[in-house]
Amino acid sequence: MRRKSKLAMYIFLNSLLLASLACTLITGTPAGKAASPTARPTPSEVQPTPASRGQADNGSVPTDGAAGGENYLGDYVALNGCFFAALEVQNPAAVDPGAIVKPGMKYVAVKFIVGNQSRERFLFIDTDAKLLDSDGKSYSAIGGVMLRGAEIGTMYLDPGERMQGWIPYVIPENAQPAVLKYTVDIAQKQYVRLSLTPPPAGHSPLSVDTSRTPPTLPKLGGDAKAAGYTLRALRVEDPSKTNSPHLYKPAEGTRFVAVEIKIANIGASAIAYEDFHIGLVDTNGFVYMVEFFGREGNIPPGDIQPDSSLQGWVSFTIPADSRLESVKWIPSYSEDSLWVGFSK
């Protein structure tokens, strides 16, 4: 199921650049303007039930619905060991007040969930999700326009992991969002089509197997080792109690988490540390991306030379009721991920 794509860093940075340019061209507002210091929608944790109608993975090209048939908003579809669903639609979308759209256009957004049930890592790229309107016209995702932290990002999902969030688009005011098309495998031209039409009365929701076996992990203070590197989680705290000047006020239903980590190079070649390769994983397998503004003492991007280490804090905003499982780090261009659990 390995996804054939460009190098992760190139894709991620390129997608950010395209999103920023697109936002500037379409709205006249730089993408970075959209970050709100005081508001963030609560990211609800969807816990789909295990499959009641069989594993929905027939590998067809394209796949529509759990068995190749019609699906509706909220239905789950699986392909190549991953599951997908469009959960909600905002039409128009609740974007940051600084995101201005041209006359005759509007923002819409789709709440999307993706999960990896395979045995291999999956690279989820938000810009690979295209919106189709009722006339079949396609629109590309526009990043950085919704309230802080609401949008889903680009991230490697290891087996058992999942992400969810909003994907925003700009479409004509008279257009109606109809379908979300996500390309699962570029090389094989495999994709899923998720209808944005509300289900009719009496519709039985399509479900897939979303079960997860919790991993066995090193404990807090212990080392995870892979690819010539180690990851250690030293402390976990609520950074709002540190009076850090970099923090914004968390929205209702969310909370801050900061983790002090140490990454050591114990025999590999020098590697660049990028904070977007850090993720926080909860006990439901949801991955949260690192905040670019968080607790003081964060790790600055840089190289980790052989026989050296970096130590500092990484911060996250998560649902208030989430239970933490682990912090993960993905060495650049590596096939390995390193996790450290939070139990002592």
C-alpha cells in the first residue's frame, strides 16, 4: 500500500507555498494572516463503530462507497488499507475574519477524517483532496484561512493512526459542493469519492473497520530507538501554567499540552530537525500536529550532528477530553518512526 509520492519535505513545503500563494491571489490576504490568537473550533474525536457491513476495501478504481456503490455525507469508505469519510460541510465556511474573498466567491469547508489500517506508513496530503461542485467543476484546497488549528494538515500516519480536520475551498457563490475526491495512490490513479449530500431518510450509514490495537511503547524517560536515533520524552505539562508569552488562549473544549523531548543521533549521519515531523498521539490514535507558537524553550530547526542531541519543548492544542498516549518523531526521509509513551 506504500504511497508513491515525492519526498515528504518537498511536498509539505510546496503545499504550504501553494496555499500561501493561492490565499494571497484569491483573497488578497497572506495565509499566515488567518491564525487567530483567541479562537479555535473544538476538534471533536470521531469514534466510528467497527464494521457492521464488512470491510469496505475492494481496491477498485475509483471506489464509491463501502462496496463500490453510492455513499452519502458521514459514510465511511476504505481503500488500500485506509479509511476516509466526509463528516460535515460548512457552506459558507467559518473562516478567520482576516480572510477576505473576492466578490462573487465564497469559502466552503469539509470536515474530513482519514485513518491508516494498513501495515505500512501512509502519507496524507490535504491538497490531494479536490472539491467537486454539482456541475462537476473541480476546486483545489486553500490552506490557512480557518480559525487556528481547525484545518487538517499534511502528516505521515503510521499503522493505527488517524487525523481529522477541516479542508477549506473557494468556490463561486452560486456553486454547491457535491463531492470530495481524494487521491489515495497517485501512481495507480486510485481515489475515493465521498458524497457531500446528506443521507436520505432510512439510510444505513456505511461503516468500515476502524479498530486499533494500542502499541507497546517505551515509557516516559525511556528511549525509543530507530534508524540510528533515539527519542526521549522527559516531561509533560500544561504550558499555560508557565505564563509563556507565545501562547494564545485555547478555545472552549481544548487544552494545551507541552512535552519536553530529547532527540539524539547515536550513529547516523547528520539530519535536519523540522518540528512539523513531530506529532502527539492520543489513545484513540488521533495525531495532532505541533504548534508553531507554544511553550517557551522550543527546539529551533537545525541539524542533529553525529553523537549530538537536541532538547527542548514541543506544544500542541488538543481536545480537552483527549487522553495522551505518545509523542512521535519522524526522521527526515526515514522509513522509521519513533514513539515514546507517557505512562511511567
